[in-house]
Amino acid sequence: MTKKWAVKNPNPELLKKLSVELGITKTLAALLVNRKIDTVSSARRFLRQDLSSLHNPFLLPDMEKAVVRVRQAIDKKEKILVFGDRDVDGVTSITVLVRTLKSLGADVVWTVPSNEGYGLHNSLLEKFRNEGASLVITVDCGTSAVDEIRFANSIGLEVIVTDHHLPPDILPDALAIVNPNLRHSRYPMKELAGCLTAFKFAYALMFSYNRTFNQEFVIFDFETTGLSPTENEILEVGAICARNFLPVKQFQMLIKPSRPIHPDATKIHGITDDMVKDAPSIQEVLPQLMEFIGARTLVAHNAKFDLSFLQVALKKHLNRECNNPSIDTLLLSRECFTQPSYALGALAKSFGIEMAQAHRSIFDCQATLELFKKIEEHRDPRLQFFLEDQLDVVTLGTIADVVPLLEENRAVVKNGLPRLLKTRKVGLRKLIQEAGLLPKTYGAGNESAGQTAESIPSAKDVAWGVTPLINAAGRFGKADLAVKLLLTNSEDEAIDLLIQIVQLNDNRKKLQKENIDKFFALAEQQCDLKNDRLLFVVAEGLEHGVTGIVASQMVREFGRPVFLLIREGDGAMGSSRSIPTFNVVEALTQCKDLLIKYGGHPAAAGLSVEAKNLDALRSQLKEIAQNQLDSSALTPQIDVDLELDFADVTPEFIQEISKLEPYGEGNPLPVFALRGVRCEDASLVGAQKNHLRLKLSNMNGKQLAAIGWRMNGYFSELKKGDRLDVCFGLEINNWENRQTAQLVLNDLMQSTVPSEFFELGGV
């Protein structure tokens, strides 16, 4: 299939700025800009790669309400049902929440649909209600379950939804809906996996046992005309009333001093006489400030300084004192952290706390609030243990759900990948051993299999090795095996469960081959593969479980949206996969009158339909695609980050760009291009001879190895001496204790570089 190469051309001035201010190469700066990480602050956050970028869970809708209700259930020994989905995201979501609830002494049970399909089901709700459950917590589902939650309420079940799917126009009548995608959500990141949403809920639940939970504090800061509370005056006041470390309201005001501001003071905070000429006096501001503070505990960085100014001003102008309890984050920082400087600005930089402007009251308050949060988290060993203990499972679910590996998704996966190798969870350890990411510790001759424990797996390793095992259980209606495996503390039970899951995965591979053969053959019969802009295929007599995998393969093969359904009796169920320019959920929404049920993401969705509506659905979807997709949209495009010189491709270069890892959705493996390289040798490798291996060289005789997975179709067109343009990713090939750079081909073509270029030694 013909592909377009789109070579990116980032702004040179922007590259220079990022390179200088961040101390990185222009190459790395270019790769960041190509990913729309184009400011110093966003690039610094991206490269920081720690957990400081995790947002406050109480930013999520209904979080406080949900936590309070679960605490009530725990205290009253109510039976709690955790209801999840059967894919990896759902399985890991159940694992996180059930483990957390059990650690808090909750009476908790869990369930996951087997053959009932996605989402809540009345029969299961009724079953667990009869067994004594009074509270249901959904994970990775529930936002669209209007009818099911109405039924739950009618039989005496309260429902808390934790989910990440896009909401319908009418929300269910749940007690709480914790979902970053609700229209009124303040949460900064919308594209969370279900397991990370469940993790956030579990973290907030753990935090509810902290002494600061649901307590209101006032963080305050003064800018002054000098350092003496008796000789100098308050020039600006800032205060934030915060609950669960989130601002509830704020107070900010400039104050007109009785004397001109000294230039030395202005140099520090930037406040001039002109700025305060119309400001109120301290006598006017103090009563408003004290009313704002009320009886709440005060928090300040260097509280001794700010409180001394407050006490002097209160005594002088209102003849009163401030007797509120106070907390000094300066003193606590010295107790908790080892830092070269404990100044607020230095601590903010060290912990990745952004300050819009230093030495202005409200911005200092905001930084102090974030610092206070980090201090309390640091002082709470339960939160630290929870974070480390659950990070491995959340990493697995986040990778499997193919959410963008940016912002906190990136932080979780980056820090969670090493945790996978140190997991305390028996079942998870067996899974990563089976995937070859750790040496196996059972079975004859298996001890040396896989990588060493020092080799940290990549997100791709996890996606290709671990994800299919868990998904295989769900595809055959036995996701409960995967949940049990991740929850068990028994070595023997873990081995038994893993054996069953491996067998299911073997069955999945067999079924996948059968379905691929059948669906590809049916596509030729039911579709115009040359002209149709959307492929809609219906099969009969096939087992469910792998339509999504097959649809993904057909998208790669044909470069257009694919809908695959299996008809059984009066109905049909299936999956869709898409290309970046076509949102399948939006398309299905336009056809919702023809559907029984549907849901998913822009690039992937599931659906069920009555058999009598199949022809109408096919016609309507094809019409939508015809209107939305032109021929250019169906031509696959490869985005090339940079064109390189042959000499640039070294192990050291690959090590440099590894700062971008982990790669995944939203942060793809960088793609490079070389022009006019010489083909020295071409061969086919692999058991089925379907992979292309090349040796490439430049005019100076330097050689590079290249591998093209499933690119055997190019082989017949290649001969020694051909001049080629190639685009590729890069990896380090370890062989006999020697590291070399290897090109992983995306595409190649006969070179468009003029022959004179070669004669001059241009490559």
C-alpha cells in the first residue's frame, strides 16, 4: 500500500530555546516539539518522569461524596460489591480497589461478567443484593448504565460509579460518578484508563484516614516593605482556604502603605507605588482578612515571619490577637526532606511545583499549598506503601488500555515498569515470568528463560507479552481467572490459575487464525476492497473473543475503518477499529436507533445489533464514511520526526533519545529517515519467511542492519546496489556482548535523491 511520508520541520528558534534552558540536545528538543511538548515548563514536566505530576484525586467529580459513603460502609460492616469489566483495564481496576478495600477491613466481594457482555447486568445486581450487598462500586464501567442503576436503586443498592468512558446525554442516578470526562469535571487530564481512575479513588480512600482529610486550612502569605514587623508594613496579602488540598476560595489584595516603597523591596516582589496608589489601607483590609480566616488553622512558609506581621497589625489597628493554630511548611520541610535550600522557590523547583511568579502573595500561597500536600503525603506511611504497592497493576492496565502516555499516565508507567520486576503480587509475578520478562522459577528447564531481573521491560514488552494473557481469559468469558490470579497470595493457586490462562491464550491464538482467515475471505465477498471507505463484515458460525484483534489487523492491512460482527440467531455482536481520521463512537452514535448497545473510544468500540438491522447499519455507516473520508484520508501517512545522516545512527544516539521512553499512544517511538542508502544485501527471515532483513551502507562503507517485520512483500523488488530511502525506528541490538544500532523499518522506497549526491559522498 502506498504511504505518505510527512517529515516534520520544527521551529529552529524554539529548538534553541528548549536546548539552552533545559540543557538538552537540539535533536531531543525537536522530538519533544514534534509531540507538541513545546514549552519549557511542559518539556521539564515530561522529562522529569516522577510521580509529582499526579493530580489531586479530589479534583475528580463526586470524589469526596464517594469516599465518605465508602468509609461509612466500612465502619458499618456493609457488604460492598466491586463490579468490573473483563478486559485488562477492568481486571486491574478490580484488583486495585479490592486490595485497597480489604486492607481497610472492608467486607468486599467482586464480580466480572462472563458471557453477559460489557457493563452492569440486572441479574448479577439482584444476585449480590440477595447475598447481602448494599453498596456497589463500578470500575471501568457504569457511566452509561442508566437503566441498570435505576434497577439497582429499586432493589436497595446504592451505586458509586468509577469510570473513564465518555458520558451519555443523560447520566444514571448514581450516588456518585467519579469520571474525568463528565462535563463539569475539573480534572486536568481526561484520558485516564479505568484502572487509573480506580487507583485515584482508592488513593483518596486511603487519604481519608489522614488527619487533614476534609479539614479546612487557610494558607496565607504577606509581601511587605521590609523585614521588620514593627518598622515595616504589609503591602500585599494572599490567602487560600483549602480542603483536601484543593482551593475552596481565595483572598488577595494590595494594600496602600503609609510611606513610599523602598526600591530594594520592589526589586524582590515587583510591587511599585503606582500599583498601590488606589489600594485600600491595612485598617480596611484586616477585618475582611480575619473574617476570611475564621477559626481555621493557618499554614505559611516561614510562618514566624508572616504571623509576626499579622499580630503587630492586628494589635495596632484592631487591638486584638490571632490565636489560630498554625503550621509552618518551612520547619516541616527541614524535618522531612534533605534539600540544599529550603526557600519556597527552591523547594518548588525541586518538587516540580510551578510558580507563575515568585514573591507575590497568591502565587506563594499556591506553591505553599502544594508543598503542604507533599509534606503530608510524605509523613503518611500508608499512602507511600499504597502508591508503591499498587503502581505495578496500574501500569499494566494503563498500557493495555492504550491511553496517551503523557502527563500522569506517563509518570505512572515510567515509574511502574521497574516495579513490575519487584512486585509482591504472586500472580502478577507469574504472569511476567510467563511473558518472558523475568526468569521462570518453576518447571524443568525454565529457570533461564526470559530476561534478567535487571532488564526493565518496555511498555511494548508488557503490551505484547502480558496483556494478551489477561485478555485471553476475558475473551472466553473467564476474566474471573485473571482477577483471582492478581488477587491471590498463594503460590500454588497462582500456578494453577496461570496454567488455565495460558491454555486459554493458546485457544485464542488458534481462534484468531481461524477468524482472520474467515473474515479476510468474507471481506473480499462482502466489500469492495478498492473503493469502500469503510469495511463492514458479518460472519456466522465463529466464536466470539477475537473480533477486536482481527479488526485491528484488517485496519493495518487496508488502512480504513473496520466493523466485524458475528451473527447468532436474531442478533449480532462485534467490534470496530478505526483510523485517526474517523471516530467510530461518533459514527455509531449517529446510528444508535439501529443498535441494541454500543460503547468504546474513538479508535475502538464494541456493538450489538438485531440481525434485521444489519443491512441498514451497514448502509448508514458506509454513507457516514463516504461523507467524512476522502482518498487522502485513506492513504496511510508516516510522520517522520527527523531526517538523519548515516553517521548519526549510533548506540549513543539511541541512548540519548531513550529519555522519551516509555513509548506508546501519544508518545510514539521516534521515526527517522535516511535518504539514498545503498542496499548491500536483502533476505527473508523467520519461520514463515515473512520478515525482511537488510544490510545498508553509505559511500564510506559504513554498514547498518535493518529489520522489517512482516515486510516480505518488498523483497522481490530489491536487489544489491539499489539506492533506497528508508524510514524507521531505532533499537539497540545486543549480540555477543556487543551493542549495535539496528533500524526497525516502517517503509522504504527507491531513492529520490539525485545520483550526483552519491558521487559527492553525500551519504
